[in-house]
Amino acid sequence: MNFKNLLLEQPEPGLYLLTINRPRALNALNAATLAELMQAIACVSADAGARALLVTGSGDKAFVAGADIAEMQGLSAVQAQAFSVAGMNVMHGLEALSVPVIALVNGYALGGGCELAMACDWIIASDRAVFGQPEVNLGIPPGFGGTQRLTRLVGRARALELVTTARQVRAEEALAIGLVTRVVPAAELREAGLAVARSIAAKAPVAVRLAKQAVQRGQDLDLASACTHETSLFALTFATADQKEGMRAFVEKRAARFLGE
Ligand code: DAK
């Protein structure tokens, strides 16, 4: 698929690498890029062979430096609402993908960029990554779900501190507060992401998808309902060939050969 502001590659079978590619604007999200992101998400979603998606920014300076301020500054309230809906759809689209989605944050992840990273299932940061929600500097609050996802990741007090002061957080602090799961040297970020994606691709695909579903849906349910939901998904895997293969392989002391069915 050809995009103007994105690169969507398959470096290995089943593994997708999506790069926001507007390095001269530090990969800022304009309306055209949001529309292309929806197409890229649809493309991964339509591929039954997809096993994981990595999301990163092009160049060595930014993941995404936010929504495109130059484009946004003159919007009317109605246009701003359309822009917000477009951004929200991208964030929901990433979350709705059945395969794990991992952000590889290689530099600035500010405003909409931090929100994009947080809409991924988890974040691996380079040691040069910088996170923040600086929208209050521009006269707006976060508008692509940042107040909600940041709060869920780091807790109410830390989220409020970051959103109301616009303070930026470097990689090590992001790790300490639970915003990212790992920090790696910048030169190793892509390979670190690919290694995780490869390890996911080696597992039983249906089990991986259902595990993601159980974690995601369960978050919005009370514990008892979430556990009931998990039970249903768990039982469902006993109808798959991969459950039989996985357990047979263990008993026979050999590596499992999963088919994704
Ligand atoms: N938008 C547009 N262009 C950007 C940009 C951005 N967010 N960030 C950087 N650029 C552009 C710069 O204008 C510059 O372009 P030229 O002047 O070269 O043409 C180029 O990228 C390089 O940037 P700098 O020269 O500024 O580079 P520095 O190393 O000096 O500084 C920086 C890097 C990341 C600290 C700085 O660029 C910066 O502070 N950028 C803005 C960060 C920011 O405030 N991000 C939050 C954006 S607001 C909504 C929903 C959601 C949102 C809005 C509305 N609805 C409800 C309607 C989301 C809002 C945001 O994300």
C-alpha cells in the first residue's frame, strides 16, 4: 500500500512495522496522516496472517511531536470536532486490532504523539524518548484520549500533574512511573521491537488474540464479570487445534507447531 505520510512494511512474515513519516514536521499528525493511519490499521486488520504490529516514527528525533499545530490553529469548533473524532478513531482502531500493538518511541512523543503511543498495547522507549502532554501551553486540553489513557497507566495524581503542568518526562522516569515497559539504547530499538514481535508470532495465534481481548475488555468490567469473560475465552481455546498441539508438544517434549486454528 502506498502512503504519503506513512510507511507500512512487513519486515518478516506476519510482523508489521508502521512508521509515521513526516520527519520535517517531527511526524506531527495532520488530518491526511490520520486518514492514512485508518487505512493502514484496516490493512493489518484484514490480514489473517498478522501476528503483531510495531508503530514508530521516522528519523532519530521524534516518534510524533503531536497533532499538527500549524494545521490546527485556524480550525473552527466544528472542524476541531471532526479532527478530534478522526484522532479518536485512530486510537480506538489501534486498540481494536486483535493482535498486539507495540509503540517503539524513538524521540519526542508529545500531545497526540504521547496519546498515539498510549493507544498501543505497550511502549518500548529508546533512551532518547521524551513524553509529555503539553496541550495546556497551546490553550487546549488533550483531545485524543490522553487524559483517560494516561490516568489508567500512571494513576490520577501523576496524570493530573503531567497534564496540568505540561512537564516532559524522559525515558527513565517514564519507566519508573509505568508509562513504558522497557528502555533500550536508541540504536537497538527496532531490533528490540522485532524480537518481541517474533516471540509473539511463535506463540499460538488464537490464544494470543484472546489473551489481548481478555485483558482489554476485562479492564472495563468488575472483577467477577471480567473473570467470567476470561473463563469463556479460556474454554473456547479447547476448540482449537493449537490447544491440542501445544499440550501434546509439551507432553512429547518437543516444540509446538502452531497453525493459528
Ligand atoms: N505540529 C506541527 N509542526 C511541528 C510540531 C507540531 N506538533 N512539532 C514540531 N513541528 C515542526 C516545527 O514547526 C519545525 O518546523 P520548521 O520550522 O522546521 O518548518 C520542525 O517540526 C522542527 O521542530 P523544532 O524546530 O521546533 O525542533 P526543536 O528541536 O527545536 O524542538 C520540540 C522540538 C518537539 C520540543 C518542538 O518542536 C515542540 O515543542 N513541538 C510542539 C510540541 C507540542 O506542543 N505538541 C503538542 C501538540 S498539540 C484535538 C485533539 C487532539 C489534539 C488537538 C485537538 N481536538 C479535540 C480538536 C492534539 C493536540 C496536540 O498534540
